[in-house]
Amino acid sequence: MSEAKSEVFEEEDTLQGKFLTFPLGAEDYGIEIKFVTEIVGIQAITPIPSIPEYIKGIINLRGKIIPVMDVRLRFKKEPRAYNDRTCIIVIDIKEVTIGLIVDSVSEVISIPDENIIEPPYVNKNVHNKFIESIAKINHAVKLILDCDKLLNEEDLEELEPLL
Amino acid sequence: MSINSSDDKYREMFIFETMELAGQLEQIILNSEKSNGADPQFIDEIFRIMHTIKGSSSMMFYKHIALLTHSVEDVFFYLREEKGKAFDYARLTDLVLEVIDFIKVEITKLQAGDDRIGDPSILIQEIQLFLQQLQNDPPAGQGEMGAELNPYEAVFTFVDGCEMENIRAFGIIHKLKDKAENIRHFPEELIDDENSSEIIRREGFTILFHSEEPLESLYDFLQETLFTKSLTLSRREKAVISLEEPLTDLAVKTSETPEIPETQLQPDSQKSMSKQSIISVNVAKLDRLMDLVGEMVIAEAMVTQNPELANLELDSFHKAARQLKKITNELQDMVMSIRMVEISTTFHKFNRIVRDMSRQLNKGVQLRIVGEETEVDKNIIDRISDPLMHLIRNAIDHGLEHAEQRKEQGKAEIGTITLEAKNAGSEVWITVRDDGKGLDKQKILQRARDNGLIIRPESELSDREIYAFIFYAGFSTNEQVTEYSGRGVGMDVVLKNIEALGGAVSVDSVQGKGTDIIIKIPLTLAIIDGLTIRIGDLKYTVPATSIKQSFRITPADVIVDPDNNEMIVVRGQCHPIIRLHERFKVPTKVTKLHEGIIMMVENDGHIICLFADELIDKQQVVVKTLPSYFKKMNGIAGCTILGDGSISLILHTSDFFS
């Protein structure tokens, strides 16, 4: 068992400080790579009645049914028609698997800890709610997503009063 | 965290194994009770099981269980060492059953995450007392069993010229029978073989036997034989004697307990039970395997029916594709069959209930089990147990008469409850049959009339329809339940449980002869018969069992009330219409009721009509749960993947009634 444990640590080490980045509108966003299980192209989505607009429905990921969330709609941005560059980033958080629909993905980068700073406190800004931190890389800025909050409890409750 | 999860895994394993063992134990003890403990093997079995439970529970730090099982182990260790010792069998059975109950309660608590630990000390005391009594008992003069005690070998030579050596030898054997068992001697034929005297004169007379007596007293005892020239008596090593057939034969003959023919079979079935090569697999892994196979079937269709292959001459490709299809189909069947478990464990659990009730109510009852090898989906097995228990209790309590009554009617004094399982198409039928007094049709009719349940002319009601009244809620809670000839307590609960499994219950009864209650359940919950319907561009699946009928209507059939609620009159009854496209907010072109299809669904006696665009297909679908992200969805039971890889939501029709 100790062996297995150390393996996990090693794996975490290699994933540490790496981020998958994707553009959304004018900004670049990043997701900690340890949450990401895979990236797939856009595929047929089955809508589900009475769920928030930003949850587009469910997809069949090799036999596993997972919900998909349109990140644009989640951030209250203008929706955009899906095309062959549209991607679904499949993330795994606290045993919940969910797909994030993004316009496209850019790359995986390493960001040293010292380049990551706390986001400024403005007020209860909707945009800031999902941002865990801000990373500076060569004068560019990436917004690191807080995946937990992306599908956090308060939003889950919105799903309950269905029909 | 990883430590916690592995802890959970061990606990899960422990719970599973211990429950399994407790079940086995119960079965063994009940089986051997039937034969009054005539099978010595059960001591070993129980010892082994107790030992296993003790080991695993002390490993898990469940000290109370370990202590309890340890004390039982002590008793069986003693019994194992002192084979053939007479003891109070009924008391032992009761004790072991109490222990099983204690363990079961503790395990259930464990499952529920209840940390309060039961106190086994009283039970342990009782067991220790029992053991003390056992140890204080004088050794039984005559053991019942052909078992190894202390093996001895005695060699006699007689005084020369004493004559009739064979008769003298026979006398010794005869005398020895009081003190020893498993007696074998050489020469084997004493009286019938004329040469035996000659052999004894030449080689002496050798006796192999087992006895509880110490060497000295045996020597003294044998020494008394007249005309003995020399006697050597020695303890043999165990390995010397082999318990061969003649010996066991002898043992069975001397056994005083009458054997019921069944007991001959039971040790075999037990053996096969414990020797089955079974591995326990986490159901989640099986689900994953099933997902993968389902995915493969879809992938296969995508390859073999790829549009790019159209109009190409591909003879060998198609041949290979057919082969692939055959294999994937077989694979799918096999994966399905893995989830299937024999119903026997569930059935055998009821032995205990029958025994307990039989004692409590003072009715002679035997449980007959037929078709225990029938296989049913694991999930269903878990949920069929409660309803069955209810039915069996009812059958014993209300169905079977007391012995005197049975005698008067010329029936066997001991009532029989038959539990039968068999496959019928994609269903499993489980019958609970008693040979009791049967249902009283007139009384049921009377009760139904009183409760206002009869809406049709009584002459039109078939027997089955009349019996079906017993399933109505409150039907039995009438004050005269006990006088009333049968069934009742909680039959509505039974029906509900079975219906929740997608099954059905029906009753057959002949007054004075008995009652059959037949439960029909689907083979598996993972696969249902579904009707695929279309609403707009989306496909939904409705479980076929929930639909009473589907039909088209004309505009004239529809009534609209001032609140714009739509209704339809079918056979004089008015039912509300629910438009699924409105309910699910799906855009569709079919909005006129007479253009689409109406499906009538029933729940708890109420009927509503669901409106959809069209009915596409009827097919078997594999049920999948929705992602946990969605919590409980109203109106949707789950989803399924259709042949083309698209997802179809499965409707939960009873949600539409609220």
C-alpha cells in the first residue's frame, strides 16, 4: 500500500504546476491539469429538461454518460455556434465527471508558483467567482479556473426544482 | 485518504463475507437439526466458519464478535475432539442460532454506520455454561457415531487345545461392543468360516477398535476372557486405521437415530456449496464491463455499417464482420450472465423463518424448495427477499391449518410450503405455494363489497380478479383478519415492492387445497423492454410495463375544461392528458393531439394519458443512471444508449401523477 501511495505522490508531482489553457473571448483561461481526464471533440448532446441553460445536456463518452457545461454560457458570455474546433474538456472533480464545452484548447504549460497571484477583490463579481488565481506568463495573463466552484453546490441547488 | 478508502473496502469485504458465512452457518445448523445431528461433518463445518469469522472480525477490531465466535469455537472444538459424545442438540442449535442473530444484527449496524456495539457477554456466558455442562457430563457409554476415538489393537492367543476358538473370539467381540466401536477383527468371519479357529490358533486373534476407555481398564476388561494365553493391547497411531467402507457401514447401522432420507442428500449439497469456485467481484466493475461491451457493440455497428463502405464489393469484409457480430453478441450475453446469481441463497434463508414460525405457532411446517438454481439479476435478488418473507409468513400464519384440522381433512399433518422458481421467457416466476385451506372467495367478495372496491358486475369477475382484491391497501387491516381465511397482512406492500421491480403478482387458490401466489419479475433490472417514442427531435424511452395501452384519438375525444386542462374519455372514464413536449419543453411540430400518440399509464389505480409525437420502436434497452451531478430528476428514471450511440432518456411515469 505504501508503494501505491508513493506512486500517487509521484504522479501528482509531475502534474503539479501544469495547466491546460484555452481561449474564451478575449481572455485566456487555465485549468489545473490534474483535473483533466481527456479532451474530446464536440459530439451529439442530449438535452435534459428543466436544467440551467449552461448545462447543455448529457453526452455518451464511450458508454459513460456525463453532463456537459457550456463555459461561455456559464460565464454569461454570448453563445457561439459549435464547430469542429469546439472541444469538450472532461474534468473529474470529487468523483463528479463533467465536460466543459470551450471554443478550442491551446496548450499545456507549466507555471511556476511565484508567477501565480491571488485575484484582486472587486466585489461579488460574477466573473471573479470562478477564478482561483491569476498567472503571469511573458506579459500575458491567464485566469486559472476554480473547477470546484464551476460546478459548486449553490448552483447544483438550482438544478433541484425541476419540472 | 487512501487509507480510509482501503479501510472501507476491507469493511465492505468483511460485511459481505460474514453475512455469507452467517447464511451458510444457518443453513448447516438447520440441515443438521433436521437429521438430529446425525451428520458429524457439521461440527467441523461450524468450527471452520466460526474460526473464519473470529479471525476476520478480530482483524477488523470488532472485538465483541471475535469474543463471541471464540466462545462458540470453544464448544465446537470440544465437540470435535470428543467425537460421538452425546449432547443436548436442541440447546446447541438454539445457541448457535442466537449467535448468528447477534452477528447479523451487528453486521447490519455496521452497514448502517451505527457505531453502537452490542454486548455479547450474556450470550457468551450461556455458551460457556453449556460448554461446562458438556465437560462435566460423564462420557457417553455408547457413542452414536462411527468416529475415531482412541484407536487400539488387541491380539489374543488362546490356551492350546481350548477348542472353539472362533466362538470365544465372537464372545470377546460381543463383550467389547459395549465399550468400543468401529470394531474390526481378523479373521473377519468367525462363525461361518470353519477355518477361522485354525487361523486363530495359528496367528492369534486380532481386534482393531476405538474406545474412550483408557488402556489399563481395557486391558483389565479383556484380560478376564477365559482361556486367554496371551493378550497384547496397544494404542495405535491414527494413520494405521483407515476408515474404510465396512467401518462406516457399521457405524451407520449402529446409529440409533432414524435417518430421514433427505439427510443423505444434504451433506452433498453442502459440500458443493462450499466448494463452488466463485470469486466475488465488485458490481461497479461489472457495470463498467457492461458499458464497455455496449460501447463495443455500437463501435462495431459504426465500422460495419460505415457509409463509406456502401456500394463496395467487400465479400471477405462482410464475412469477417458477421463473425465479429457473432462474437460481440456472445460477449454481451456473457456479461449479462455474470450479473446473474442463483436464487438458492435467498431461498435457503427462509428455512430459518419456517423453523422459527413452526415452533412459535406450533404448526408442523416443512419448506420445499424447487428450482433454486434459477438465476436472477443480483439487484433483484437483493430486493425480492422482503416480499417473499412476507408471503411465507402469511402462508404459515394464515394459510396452513393446525395439525388436528389437517388430520380431519385427511391431509398430511405437516403442512408444506413450496418455494419454486423458474424461468419463463425474459421473466422469472417465483411461486409461494401452501397446501393450507385456501382463500375464501365469498368472504373476499363480501369484504370487497364493503370497501366499495367492486365496480363491475360481480358475475363478470374471474377468480383471479377476486383474489387480487387481497392486494388492496387496507383490505386486510380489517378487524376480522384472523378469522378471515387468509393472507392480508401487508399484501399491498408486497405488491408495491414487486411492482417497483417491474414485476407482477397473481393469486391462484382452491379452497381446502391451498394457495399459490405467483410473482413474475423481469430477469434483470439492467435491461428493460422499452418503447422508444419521439418528441420533436429527441427520443425518449418508456418502460413497456408501465404502459397499459397506446392509441390514436380523434379531435372529438378531447374535452377541455375552463382551466385549459385537456382530458379524454376512454370506456366511460375520464383521464387527464399530459403533453410531454410541454412538460419537457421540447419544440415539436406535432402539437395537435390527434396527430400524435396517446399512451395510457397507470399508477396506484389512477390513469393518465401521455402525449408524444410518435411511437418508433419497441426494444430492449440497457438502463443507465443519470450522472450523479443531476441528483434526482423528476419524470426521468435514467437513460439508455440506443443502437446508433445516441442517448435516450427513460421516463419515470409514476412521477407524472404528482
